[in-house]
Amino acid sequence: MARNIEIKARIDGIESILPLAAKIASEGPTEILQDDTFFTCPNGRLKLRAFSEHEGQLIFYQRSDSAGPKESFYVISPTSSPDTLRQTLTLAYGESGRVRKHRTLFLVGRTRVHLDRVEGLGDFLELEVVLADNEPNETGISIAHDLLEKLAVSPQRLVEEAYVDLLAKLPNRAIHRTAAGSR
């Protein structure tokens, strides 16, 4: 499986980070609309990411929930039929959450810098430092910390949980989820 080092932080606004990211980026910005549907999965996380009616990715990943940089193992499988796949997986496994976001993507070397505006949650910075086979995690962690500093994001702003978990904790989401689950 491919792997990376991930780190996520809450930010006051994408606008404050955008010029800093553009200054250090080798590519970008690329604007991406993402609709992520999560499914019940005992061995990690399984999500379907839809970009459009005809383009998506089924993504399985494993990672710990911790505030600092964390290793993530993942497998990505492209699909040209995300709506049908979502329906199939929901019937088979059950939907456990949904996250809609507008992502501004920059590449800084081998790091994907995401400026995310998440529906219902606000603005976040997410870094994904892609690791080579057998490369130590410490290399990616060092790169992530360096980028946080360059982007003027304090370690106190780091977030442990995935967006889907943060959304599930919101009072209105918990009520809706309970009502939907009781049918």
C-alpha cells in the first residue's frame, strides 16, 4: 500500500494561507469539489470520493487519530460510476457519514497542500507528505513541520480527527444520524 504522513489544522480562513502556499508551491492552485461518502468498515476507513457524475475514487485507508503528523496507508481505485458505486456500498455496508468540501490543492515538492472549506465545519489546512518505499516516517514528519512553519500555522491549531468524525459530533448531525439509523 502507498503511504504518506498527514497533518491537519483548523485555520481562520483560506484567504490568509493562500498567498503563503502559492509562494512556496511548485504547482497549483487547483480547485476541486469533493463529495466523500464513508461506509462502515471495521479494518480502517472506506470512502467513495465523487468529483463529478462520471469521476470518482474508492479509497481505503488506515491511520491513527492523533493531533500531530501521522502515517496513513491507503489504496485508491478509480471509478467512472460513483453514484452507482455509492448506492451499492450503502446497501452492502451502510453509510457512516458524508463530507462535502471545496479543496484548493497546491503541490510543494512531494507534499499535497490542501486548503479545505468543509461544509458545516469551516476552513482547514491539510498536508500529505508522500513517502517513498522504506522511507522513515521521520522524514515526512520533518517536512510537515517545516511546511506548517512556512504557512504560519501554529501547532496549537492541529486537529486529531477526520472531518467525518468532527461532523458526527455536531449536535444537529448526531440527531439526524440517530433518526436515520433508527429506520
